[in-house]
Amino acid sequence: MGYINRRLRTLFHTLGLACIAGSVFLQILVFTDIIQHGYFIAVEGNPVILFFEIILTTFAVIYFIYTYLHVIKSVQISHSL
């Protein structure tokens, strides 16, 4: 049981970090396009891809909040010691 929990936690962190890394990469692309052209326009016409992007964004936000709360708790614990 502990092995499955550890593997799920590893998968959760792997997917979360991949989502955050992907969002940073996309922001670099957007800012590069803005610097080159002065504007950025993006329209997604495929509903499957749009749905998948929404799911990944939601997961990334949940992961970010989870990680943030975990760090805050560890800082509070170490500060109280």
C-alpha cells in the first residue's frame, strides 16, 4: 500500500511540475512573440484540445496551491521550532 501511495505521489508531482514548466515555456513564447510583433493573438478552434488545456490548467492551479500550502506549513513549523 505504501508503494502505491509513493508512486501516486511521484506521478502527482511529475505531472504538476510538467504543467508548471509547460506554462513557463508558453509564457516565454508569448512574450517573444509580443517583443517581435508587438501583440499576441491565439485562438483555439479544436474543442478537444481546448478541453484538454482547461483540464491541464486546472490541475496546474491545484498543484500550485498544494505546493504553496505545503511550503507555508513547513516554514511555519520550522519557524516555531
